[in-house]
Amino acid sequence: MKQSRITPHCALRTISYCFPALVLLAALGCTLPVLAATSCDPHTYGAKADGATKDTAAIQKAIDTCSAHGGGAVTLTAGTYLSAPIVLKSNVTLHLDKGATLLGSPDHADYPARTEFHAPGMQSLISAHGATNIAITGEGTVDGNGATWWAMARAIKDTGILGSDHPRPRLVVLEHCKHVLLEGVTFQNSPMWQIVPYYSDDVTIRNIRVLAPQHAPNTDAIDPFSSTNVLIDHVIADVGDDDIAIKSGMINSPGPDAPSKNIIIRDCTFLHGHGVSVGSELAGGAQNILVERVKMDGTDNGIRVKANRDRGSDVSNITFRDMQIKNVKYGLIISEYYPKVFPQPGEKPQPLGRLTPHFHNITVENVTITNAKIAGAIVGLPEVPMPGIELNNVSISAQKGMVIGYAEVSGKNFHVVAQDGPGMTQTTGAKLSIH
């Protein structure tokens, strides 16, 4: 253990953009610098970094020591650190040098059962609870070693559902944390969702890669869950499920649930995966979200805002802009019937309840979608049609066209070219004002 000065990980950002009914949002979050801090080397506590010996105790001891001395850096130098779950503490940076890999233990028994997100779960490889001023940085890799978990999931149908009887661990869960930075590291091969800020505030995730095989089940890259003031910047994601999924409450949640709000996703590249999703679990709602300058190629979906009557709330002031999307199945979906897209024939209004989704004030502008199989759908509920859907300078080319129902859609320069059938079909409840 030695004394050193570490670079402060200041997540400073000025966010200025316009949403409908939102003139200016300025979010400023800065993790406090840790000066004359402690540098803790896991090798001091017995770490081998040989890929065979479990280094869990040594890494955790280094984290605990740094935290006890007021904060500092735990550095993993080049090597493979096999580990069961570890817990990050306040004022501690976990730094992975180039060539360093934190590799999840293949032993399923190493991941304790726990209640997570108000549902049965398992402890993630890296977690933090109630921590402030924490970071995971460097040029190394955090690898969840998820192949055996994926095999289990493929054999058991409900393993991707919150509250499943067959849960899997996530890779990184940051619960009720403040002032968080993830930068530079590659996160990959999680058994389930990869990075989850849960009820956390001031989270910056930038210049990272999140990877999993194309068909690895439920390996969402980043899932902000009931979190605020989140910046996701220059991320490359190539995964088996949502590249981004913004969430805020489980299915049939009894409440209360906090919303996810004040979130920016910008300058990202998404390859395999299910694109950018708001939802589907939105029992707390989601507001003030900007997605801009994002490129997608080969994702299953492009843009999705999704919920259902068992998992919805207020979802509003959302903007998608300056995006290029190609080679997708669905280009643009705004639907309140998830996991389906369209209502059943003869859909009737249902009573309003706490979990009735209410989507409104959603803008899509300067977006080009090419070579989609289906242009998409904008479909609300008969009991609460979606108002304030605006499409400006949106061009979609697809094999099949766009369906709009129970929604008020306006805008200019919205074009859909379909190879089969009409570019746009209006169903019951559609109100269009496109110029």
C-alpha cells in the first residue's frame, strides 16, 4: 500500500437541448477529486492473476483497504483475475490496465441469491450499494464468463423475466449510487444484463465497449433503471439483446417506482442487439431523454418505445435525432402492447390504472432508416391514445410499411417507401398531420 495522487474522475457535462415543453436542461455532476489517495495492489493481499486461482478475497481486501483510508485506486495490472462477486466502495476507483481481465467465476454457487430490483436475483460480478464517487476505468476487460448461464437460459423459458424462478447474475449493478464513472473498459459476456445503474444519480458511461455473442440471451448492454442524470457517450455495443434499455419498474409492480429521467445517449455505435429501447418495464415512467448521433447496423430493432398495461406510466419528452439506422428488422416502434407490437383485432378500451402507459411528446427528427424488413408501428391504447408524436425529416425504406393507430402524429418530411404494400397504413384512432 502506498500513498499517491490519482487523477480525479470528474464527470463534468453541460447538457443543453430542447424537448417539447422543456426549454433547457442543465445537468452538472462532478465526482469529487481524491487527492493524496491510497493506491492498493491486490497482489499485496495474495492475488495471483493466473486465470486459475480465485482472487476474490485479495481484490476485495484491496477495495476495503482503500475505502477505509478515505479512498483510492485498486489497480489490476496485466493478467487474468478469476473472481467471484466483488463489492465496490465509496471513493474507490477500480482500474484495469491494458491486458488485465477480471473474469467471472464459472462456479454458479459463487453467486449468492439476493433480492434485486424487488425481485429474486443473484449478486453481480461487480456491485455497489449506496456508494458515492466510484469508478471503473482503464483499458482492460471485465468478462462475465456467461456461456454456461446462457445454456441454462436457453433451456428454461422464463430466465429473462424480472422475478423469474431461474435468475442469473448481471455483470455490473450500481444500486443507489451517486457520482459514477465507467470509462475505457471493455465489458463482455455477462450471464444477463451487463451494466445496470439502479436508482443511481450522476452516472457517466463513456468510451467503453459492451460485447456478447449475437444470440446470448438477455445480454442487454446498458440498462439505466430508475436513474437520473445519466450520460452514455461514445459506446460501442454488440450484444444479444437491447443495446440500451431504459427501465423504471418491474411488471405488475405494486409501486412506488421512481422514473428514469434526464438521460443522454450520444455518439454511439450499435451493431448486433435490439437497438435503443425505452422500456418495456416502465412502471415508474421515463422523462427527458435525448438520443442523438447514434448509428445502428444489423440490430434487430432501431428505435423502440415500448410498454404494456401491466408495466407503464408517464413516458414523455423523448427525442431521437440525427441517427442512421440500417439493416434492421423493425425501424421505428412506439407501441403500448409489448411483447407484441399491434393490438388484437377488435381491441376495446380498458379501465385506467396505475400501470396504464401514457406515451406523449415524443419527437423523431433527422433520422434515416434503410433496408428494414418492417418500417415499424406507432400504436397507442384505445383508452389513452398517444398525443404529441412528431416526425420531422424522417426517411424509412423497408420491405413493409408503417402502421399508425390510436396516436396523434404530426410533422414534416416524413417518408416511408415500402417494397410490399403501402408505405403507411392508418388504423382506428390514427390522427395524422404530416406535411
